[in-house]
Amino acid sequence: MGNRAVITTRKRDLGVYLHWNGGRDSVEAFLEYCRLRGFRAPETDDYGWARLCQVVCNYMGGEGLSVGVWPYTTDEAALSAGDDNGVYVTEGWRVVGRVLPWEGFEEQREYDLEGMLREIDRAQPEEQRLGAYLDAEEVPVGEVRPGDTVFVREVGGSLRPYPVVGLGDEGRVVNGVSVGGVPYVARYWNGGWQENCNNFLREETVRRVRDPWRSA
């Protein structure tokens, strides 16, 4: 008995076996949690496999038969192991392909993604949890304005909120990077917040702390 599945990549060289929580809603939540933590994906870095297993094992608990790792040989062999939900082919922490266990199979969609992410987060060691980051709204950087508070990833991978204190002066270049109009935070002081390129939000999106007074 179980709710089994196997997770692999397009390369199909390694497989992670889940005895429980093999439905698509759970698997997508595990993958999304790894993406939010900033882990490198398995197809680009072997550490990605380790981090995926770490997150899932923390969630599953100490029972030693819930998660397995082995060389991926064939789709048929993987299907025999994950015969409840089949195989998830992933790339960039997304499901990009499926080997289904039978014709007419319907994906499991019982769990809400946001709720599942919070359950996964609560199962992680306290110092590794995303916490309030999960409550923040993901918005395009172009919508960020001075007075907002946004999360920035630190060198060690943790996420910390910082206040947005301005927009880069028009035509401004810092350390060879054009930052005109780009929001920046009060993170590293170097004679001014605009003097350090690491204060600028250069990603496409950012998580902004929700303002209860902000109009919907």
C-alpha cells in the first residue's frame, strides 16, 4: 500500500522513489518548495537531488522506507516501482513530462499548493524554514516602489526582508551594471545605498511583504 511515484529528469539517469505523497499536487509542491529555497535543479547539479531528498525526507519523517534513490534504467522499471502515479520528468523544478501508469489516468489534485507548501515548510528544521516569505506576494520588480519591503536572498541561501529605499538614478551605472530606474534596498551601505550593486533588485520578480492598506 502507498501512493507511489518516481521523479527523474530528461536525462533519466537517476530516480527518486516516493512511497507516499506521489500525487501530482504533492510532487509539484515539493519541487516548488525547492525552487523557492533557491536550490539548483537536479539536471544542472547533483546537489539538487540531495536537496530534493532532504526536503521530502524531512516531510516524510524518520521512517526509512518512504524515499529511495537508485539509477534510472527504463521507464518500464520505474513504472513498476511507482505504479500508483507513474513517473514525473522534471526540469528547472517543474514537471515537463509524464510516464503515466495506465491509459486514462487522472492526476491527483486534492491538495492546495499554498497549503501544501506551508506543511512542507513546517516539517523543515526551524532555521531552514521559509516562514513569512510564503505569505509575501510575488510581483514584477517593475511594480516595487520605495516604502515596500521585499525579500532578498542572502549569500548562504536564506531569505531576509529589506526596505526598498529608492529607484536608481536615470542613466546610473554601478559596477558596470545599468541600474537606472531599478529599485534598491537598504542592505549594504557603501557611502550610500546606490553605491553597491547588490542592493538593486535585478530579478524579474520579487516577493513583497503584503501591505494590509494596499488596495487590491
